[in-house]
Amino acid sequence: MTKRPDRRKVSDAELVAFVDGVLEGERRAAVARVIRDDPAVRSRHDLLKKGSRPFRAAFDHLLEEAPAERLDAILAAAKRRTTAAPLRGRTERSLQRFALAASLLLAVFAAGALAGVQMAPFLSGEDGGKAPVQKGWLYIVAEYQQLFSPETLSLGASEKERLPQAVAAAGRYLGKGLTLESVTVEGLDLRRALLYRYKERPLVQLAYLHDGRIPVSLCIIAGKRAASEPRSVRLEGFNIVHWDSAEHGFMVIGKMPRAALEEIARALRRKLST
């Protein structure tokens, strides 16, 4: 009778090395047999293989970029925890590197300690499903929009008089001609023109009240990009419509029904395109 392979003897580090082509000789053949004969191990292998990326290169880059002083303790602990079966030569060193990198990834994501690595949030697309989108300016604006209330956007007479100048200044900041007329649509009462920077790019937030009670924002970010048609998503409890021109990104955000927000976004897009 053929002895059933023991999937516990195939570590994740070995599977990564197998997928990346650095596992050699008899051990590679043994792992291949386990993958063939054990559905659980085969499932783990297939999941790694679907990533379609060179894990060794990705982990090497991660380790190069990691803040070494802050992560020395994590690496030391990870090394102590590594219990892969003894291997020889380049394969052994590769597996140790993979195991360390995998442990480092888990530790860093849990602690949020690695600069520049973020877990992607999920946005609800038009089909109601979940689509992963990298955490970027849409997410940052949505987080900030949560602080807005009708009281935040109260407007004195003198502030209202200065709005045309504020909008024009925002346009100059973005490198895009803006007038009060070009950012005014039915149902929205403009209250603020705010200037920010996001990753060294000019970002403008035009803050409105809808029906005198619901904060809504039109945000424009400068930067060359591929033009795209409007898309509706949901993030942080807000409905969002966003689109791109060749030189700017646009978004309209508010806690109001999606259909109503899409109509407002269409009206603003028409005006901003002229």
C-alpha cells in the first residue's frame, strides 16, 4: 500500500520556493508528489501560483525597503520561529529568506509599522460587489468628509462674498480654470473652497450643503492620468462618483442616495468639461 504524503511536512516557505523555482533535487520531487496527491496542499500551491508574481523578488524588495532598526527584533523573533526541514546550499538559504519575509509581512501588517505598505480597502462597485482598490486619495477624502456637519459649513455674509475669489484661487492652484459658475449646480450650496496637498499633488475640496443639511464635496486632484468615465463606489459610508481627465482626477462624495449623487456628478462634470 502506498503511504499517503504528510502535508504537515510541506511548509509554506517550501511551497513558495517551489512556485518560485528555487526548490531543487529530491526535495522538489517530493513536494511535487505531495502537491499531486494531497488536495489540501494542492489548494495551497494553487493559491500561491495564482498570485503570478516572483515571490523572491517581491520579498527581496520588501526586505530592502524595510526600516531595519525598527524591525530587527521582528526578524530575530521570526528567525527563532522558523522550523523548516533541514535543507542544503542555496535552497536552504532561500527557504530561510522566504520564511523570514513571510513572518515579517505578517508582523508588519498586524502592527502597521512598515512605511508604504497598506492593506487595500474594499469599495462597493456599481454591481454591488466588492472590488479591491488601493488606499489612495478617494479613501483619504472619505475619511476627512466624516468630520463635516452642517455646522462645519455655516457661512457668514463676508465669506459668501469671497467665494468667487476663493474658487478662482483654487483653479489657479490646480492649473485649471474654475469659476463660481463652473462649480455651481442646482441643489448644492457652495460653502468652502479648501486647498490641500496629497503626495505632493495639489488637491482642492469644494464643500457644499445639499438641501441645507447634507455635506457634499467636489474634490479635484492635479496629476496626469488616463481619462476614465464616471464610476460609482461606496466607501466609509459615503456614496462616491469619480472620474478622470488627462490632467485631473475628480470625485463627488456625500451621504445621499446614489442616484441623486450621480445626477449631481453628471451636472458638475458637464460644467467642468466646458
